[in-house]
Amino acid sequence: MTLEPLARPARLRPGARVAVVAPSGPVPADRLERGLDLLRGWDLDPVVAPHALERHPDLDHLAGTDEHRARDLQEAWCDPSVDAVLCARGGYGAHRMVDLLDWSAIRAAGPKVFVGYSDITVLHEAFALRAGFSTLHGPMVATDVFLKDTDTQEALRSTLFEPESVRILGLDAAVALVPGAARGVTYGGCASLLAADAGTPRARTSARGGLLVIEDTGEDPYRLDGILTRLLRIGALDSIAGVVCGSWEACGPAEGVRAVLADRLGGLGVPVVDELGFGHGPSALTVPLGVPAVLDAPADGGRCTLTVQVPALL
């Protein structure tokens, strides 16, 4: 079955109330406060979820218990006064709490702006598959890239308030590994998280006609090879329309990473673009997931772009 566009939430307006949650790793309080100040500067009204600054009593890599992290997200989503749910950081932990969420209640509450990346990939997939909602692969409130990079900040701000102004995505440094053009509905996130999610209950079994959006961090080329090979072996990439790659921060030399991407993805017979400018790198564009888009990877060395065919938000 071909991927279809998902339900998009409304854009944000000045004064919008946004909840900040921590579904994965622990959040440094000072970074969170700096991120909240940036949101306030956009005339947003950020509220921190009750357990966002907790740490798991036994496991230091988690922000609070699974139940508390799930409850924060659930309550924020089902609160009619909240217009958006923004993640504070990634790390690890979303796999542990995703099945604790009441997806029927979330679906009934309707679409809202949801922003995150890295470990949040698990939730992007769940919102797509269990609720039918489009989400935003974008920077998180307490992360360095959001706090320090003005291009990253502006890309998110524009997407939230003026989504029609950021329909064409891409950096001049983007490279066509496999030239061509393709159209489809965007989906994906962190490659290692997609591989980890594969085969679990309610995981994606087909992405026919989809535009795969992937990036990662800290995965050496041989590990990235294994991640992509797993996705290929289980058929997760069968009949996709194209592949849009972001940054590969701390994944080794660019030539080694690109050799793996070309080897593992080149046989799909679809356009493949690398370094489009999203993910864990020094800049992080905001990429809508669940929307129709066109990938352009010119053979003549021209600028590679991903053009969303509708604004990310209504």
C-alpha cells in the first residue's frame, strides 16, 4: 500500500501554549531554561511537563520513569490548551515508553505540532502509524544545535509560524549520490532507531512510494552498513521512491560514510541525496514528516533540494 499524506496540525500563533516534554534522556536544567527563553522570545508560552527534569531512580540515562515520561506526553497531548508538544532532548528511552501511551486518546485529541529527532524517531513513527498525524523532524529545546545555531532556530521558527516560507529545503553542500527526481510522502528519522523499531509490534511493514528521510550520529561506517543492511534484508526499503540523507555526525570520514550509502542504497534504483542539512550536525533544518514532497537530485551537479508540496502546518 502506497504511503498517503498524514493529517497536519495547525500552525502556531503568537501566544500559543507549548508543552516541553522529555520522553528519553535526562535534561540539563540550565540548557532547558535557555531554550525556554528562546521560545519566549518568539512570543510563545512554554510550559515544562511535570516530570521533564526528573532522573530515573536507578537508570541515569533516563529522564524519569517510563510511566512518568509517558504520562507527561499523554497529558500534554490531550490538554486542549496546549497547541504544540516539543521535546527537550533525545538520548534513549522512547522505545521503553511508546507502548504505555493511549494512542486511541491521542488520536481522538487530534493533530498537534510535535517536534524532535534522534531517539524521538520512535515517536514520529508511532504518531504516523497509530494516530495518522504528521510531525516535524526538528531541533529540540535543550540541545546545543538549537541553543547556538541561528539558522537552526530560524528554520524551526519559520516552520512553526510561516510554514509556506520554508517549502524548499536543502544546503548548497548537498550531494546527489544517485541522480534523479522522485515524489512521495516523507517518513523516517534516525537510521539506527528505524532499524531498532523494525519487527516490533505495530512497526512499519511497508513504505511503498515513500521518501525515506534518514540521518544518524556516532555510527562508524561498518555499523551504518549493518543498520542499512538490516533495513534492506527485512524489506523495509522495498519500493520506496527516494532517499534523503541528512548529517552523519561523528560517523567517521565523509568519504567512508558515502561509500556505504552508495553501496547499500545505490541498488534500490531511486534518487539518493546526502547532506541535505538536517539531523545531529552543526545546523539542523526542520523537515516535515508525513507530507507529500519532491526530491530533486540533478545529474549535472546542480543544487539538490527537497520541496514539500504543501506547507508543513495548516
